[in-house]
Amino acid sequence: MIPWDIPTSDEEIPRLTHIYRNQHFLVWLAAMDLESKDIYILRTVEWKKLIEISVDPKRQRGRRSKLISDPSPEQPTIYDENLPIPTCALYPPTGNFMYSTISFC
């Protein structure tokens, strides 16, 4: 689990021992008519990535983590029929923008 706070105690002892992320992404290849602003979906692609990491907080920084899950990515799936693009995906903030606004020490 990835905590939303810095994983330390009051004594600055690290508490993070395990990270598990099961990520799922949908991406659309699309074209836009600049005059009408109509969007045409050309392809819908889905991919998943499972990441599992063990963390030994007793080890020095830079040597605490070990990848447990398979590092090979799962092959993406190209849909035969396109899915509609959710309206919220067309406007910021996007997921990548949010990652850039969060910094970790």
C-alpha cells in the first residue's frame, strides 16, 4: 500500500514495508476536426501493470526496496470496438499533471 503521508514515525523511523499497485490504463488515439471540434476515436488501447515491492526500512536509503512482481509488462489490448472518451479525460487536471504536483522526500 502506498500511504498518502510520509511513512515515518515521530522518531523519523521509516514505516513503509510494502508497496502494491495494480494499475489499469485506457488510452485513446483520436483525431480532432479543428473547425467543428468533433473528436474521432481511431483506437482504444488498454493496459495493466501490477507492481509489488518489498521494503526493508532497516536498510540504508537506496537499498531498501526489492521488486517482487514480474518486471515484464503485460501486452496492451487494442479494442475491436472503441470505447467513448469520458468528458473528464478531455480537461485538466490529468493523472500525469497530478503526479507532477506531488513531491516526495
